[in-house]
Amino acid sequence: MGTRPDQRSVDPAAAAMLKISDREGFDTAWSRLEAQQPQCGYGQLGTCCRNCSMGPCRIDPLEEGPRRGVCGANADTMVARNLARMAAAGASAHSDHGRKVALLLKDVASGRNTDYTIFNPDKLMVVAARLGIATEGRETLEVAGDVADVAIACFGAQGEETIPFSTSYMPEKRLELLKDLEGTLAEMTGARIGLMPRGIDREVVDIMHRTHFGCDADPLSLVAQSLRCSLGDGWGGSLIATECQDILFGTPTVRTIKANLGVLDTDMVNLVVHGHEPVLSEKVLEWARSPEMTEAARAVGAKGVNVVGLCCTGNELLMRQGVNVAGNLLHSELAIMTGAVEAMVVDVQCIFPSLADLSSCFHTRFITTSEQTNIPGALHIQFEEHDANAIARRIVQTAIDAFPGRNAAKVYIPQETEEAMVGFSVEQILAALGGTPDPLVEVIANGTIKGVVGIVGCNNAKVQQDFFHLSLTRELIKRDILVLGTGCWAIAAAKAGLMNLDAQQQAGPGLKAVCEQLGIPPVLHMGSCVDCSRMLVLTGALADHLGVDTAALPVVGSAPEWTTEKAVAIGSYFVGSGLPVHLWPVPPILGSPVVTKILTESAKDLLGGYFFVEEDPVATADRMEAIIMEKRVGLGLEK
Ligand code: MSK
């Protein structure tokens, strides 16, 4: 590698593992990125199209080549179509996750699945009431069946109406604004361009249709449909995932966990769960903790089974069950290189195919479980919800069976871990505030806290791992801006100790005082990628409480090390919900000045939310603080 390990990651545990990786010659995301240089400039600008077989076509932004593809599509059309397809793929991943949980809830309610139960009937009743479903005097399973029916219907709805999850959860003024925009956009373009999500699946299909050869060529309507589809993710699919998971597995509560590779234990069978869906990992955890499996582990010389998480499966388990987390996206290969992982069990999304080859260099069983994530070289144990206990037991036993094959000479576990206070669901945040948003509103109104930034997203090998996440977070809390978020950002913050109470010392005087009074860190873990819906719900609650639109709030979003198409959908539904959103790296849109202008300027006029790009964390914090101060002036909180 041309770069030192500490240039690739700011995490000392990662740097230690990368030294081993360089010495042993293991392939990693970093080495593969290096091998890909120089990367395609057309792809980076978004000006290549392979949507038909007359292509692939590309447009040179320096205007030295053809200005149109074979069909006549120009750079604006290409960029907008490519962006729309990214949003559709991202929304599909989140929403398909939500669908599976809704279907499981239905099966539990009807008695078809007895391997799971309704763990949280209180949340069920709250969700039902919000959806207008009668709860008074009704059996839990009956209400659960009705909630599941409404959720399932949101995916396949065929009409023009907005899905009930969106109408029931969106804050009032945002709902009105998005409805009214249909008229505004019709006046601007003469076309019917809606933003309120109809059926979740329909919005994805709409994008695939309108980006098909010979359909929509207008960058404005293509961007609008990207937003609509993404809003169907945020206020639909992801929200359904979060709410149904809370009903089935419990609403997260505040607890303390440990984060980083040091959570792997030399004396235990280490079973790493990775991916996104807790339906499998909850069961694996249950079985790993069972007396039967503990005994089986002891029989092979281990002290027990140590389940730890990675990425968002890790976030789901830490939020509800207090399970330690081994790391974020770029730690997935590093965890296997410790030589101490008996099994890495994956479900869907963010799973490098390289993990299969890498596992074969060790005794590690790399176990895929989803029909949607088949990886050559993996051991596939198909997970079926209706047979969850038997399959989870088999998976744990497979990990235990691998333990005797561990080669002690190959084991190196970096000892780094940090404690993190996690589990800040909206319910827990409100509970910490005494049951009402009033205290938060008050400290924002009197300037003790200037505003709130929600950070989401991934690691990206193009950015020094965790550097942007941590620098930006530290810079913001120093300025009395509360930071909360999800996904791999949250794990980065946990690994760096920003989620323990000592981190209060890094906050500005106002934020520090508030955190000390409430007994919370200045950086709040709100969950996994689908739990970005929790941030929407919290923002909506603040807006409704103040009787303003979300765009008026001193709240900004960021995805500073984004990687996946899901991040495009998340950023888009934040923008559609009225929030300014920072992105780094640059999304593939710069090949079209028109699309760039729509997303960074016109969106601000129409929606209040818009994207901005900035590569330096301090400059990003400066920009965010300026936006927050502007919003504060708008609310009459500053002169
Ligand atoms: S796991 S989507 S790398 S946050 Fe949700 Fe991390 Fe991004 Fe995957």
C-alpha cells in the first residue's frame, strides 16, 4: 500500500490490524481502492449511461466530445436518471427490510409464527393509535394484526393517495407544504409532479420506469421523483421497520456497551453478526446465551459464546440488548484478520463479498443467511422466520464447532475498546427530558444549545476511516450544538469515546451543562440506518410542538463518509423533510450544472431542505453553525 495504516484510519485498532494486513498481504477495501486508481471520471460526474444497448454513452464535461448520447439524452438527463436509480436502490433496501418485519408481525399476530412474540405491547398500542386503529378493549394480537395490515398495505398501494404511515407521522406543516408543492410544480412545468409518497413499491417502480430508455428526460421531474421515492422510504419503509421492530423486540432504552475490536474475547467462541436486520440476530443472541449452547462451548474448551455486532445489525443489538459492537463498515475485514472470529453471520446490505475469501485464510465460518445475499465461498444457512429457533441454534453450533480449529499463532486482538451510552430512541430522549420536548425547546430557545445536527452513514475507503465523523462531531459539540445520529457514524463516535459521560468535557459550556444535568453524553446514538426514521420523528415532534415547519428548525443533517445508495435515499428524505444536508464525498452529479443547481439551490426555495458539499470538517461545522444561526434568527431567537 502507498499509504501508512494510520493514514487509512484514525482508529488505532484499525491501524494495528492494517499493519498485519500489509505484512501478510491481505486484500482490503483500501488496497482494492488503490488498485482501482485512477477511477472513471465520467462515473464520478454521473455523465455515463448504459440504460440501453445503443450505449454505453458518455459526455465529456469539458465539451470536447459529443454533447448527447445516441438517443439524444444530454448530461442533465443522464445525471438525474443515475441519481434517481441510486435513490430507488437505497429506498428498496430499507423498505424491503421494513416489509419483512411487517410480514413477521402479521405472522406473529395470526399465530402462524410462534418463534417470536410481541415483546412491546405498549409501543404497539401507541403505533396503532397513531394510525387511527382502535385499541380500546382489544386483544394485543388483534391490534397487532391490524397494524401489520396497514404496514403491509403501504408497500403495495396502487392508488394516488399518500400512504397512511406518512400521513400519520409527518408533521402537520410539512405535510401541507409537500401537498401544496404539487400545484407549484405543475405551474412551473405544466406536468403532474407529486412529492407525497404513494405505495412504497410503486415509487421505486416509477423510477425504474421513468428512467427506462425513452421516458423522462426532465432533470426536475427526475429529481422530484427521487425525493418522492425517498420520502416513501423515510416516512414509509424505514419507519415501518423501526416501529415494527420496536413492537417485536422492544423500544431501545439507555444502556452502556463497549465498542471496538477489543470486544472480541480470546477465551470465548466469537460470533460476529453483521448486516442490518435484527430478526435473525435477535434469535442468534438468544441461543448463544442459552445454557445449552454455553455448555456446548465449554465442551470445546471455550468459556461461552460471545456475540458481538458489526455495522447496523450491531446497532440494532446494542440498542435493544446491550450487545458490544466490534466496529463499523471498514472493520468487517479487520475483525476476521484478528484470527479470533469463529463465525461471521450476515443477513443483508453492506457485506463485502471479499469476506468469503478472507475467511478461508482462517478457521472462520462465513455464514450467509438471506436469499438476497448469496456470496460464493460462503456457507449458506438459509434463514426462515417460521423456523427461527432451529436455524439460529444450528448457526450458533456451527460457530462452536469452529472453535477447536482456531490457530493461536494467528490470533491478534487489539485491546482498544471504549464505553458508550447508547439506546436513545425518541421515547428515551423524551423520558430524559421529563416526558415532553419543552426542556429541549427551552435550552434551544435561550441559546444554551444552538441547534441540533443529525449525522448518518457509512465509512468510505476514500476518506480516512472515521476522520470526518469524529472531527465534525467534536467541532460541533464544542460549539454547543447537540449531535445525534445513526449507522456507522454512531459506531465511530462510540469507538472514540464520544458517547460516554467523559465526552461532556469536550462540549461547549452550554451543551456541557445540559448534558451534566440530564446525565447524558453530548453525542446520542439513535440506532441503525433504518432508525434515521427516529430522527425524522423527533424533528417532526419538535416542529409540531412549536407549530412551525421542520425547515424552520435549527437542525441540519450530514453524511460525511457516505458510501451506499441507501445514504442517497436518506439524504434525499431529509432534504424532502426540510433539512439542509451536508455530503462528503461529492455525489456523482457535478456533470450536470442543472441537477446540481436543483439540489443545492432550487430545493432550498421550494422545500427548505437542500444539499451542500464540503470536504473539510471545520469548514463543514462553520457552514452548519451559520445555517443554524440563520434559522435561529428566522425563529426570532436571535437578532
Ligand atoms: S451499515 S449503510 S455502511 S451506515 Fe447501515 Fe454502515 Fe452505511 Fe451500511
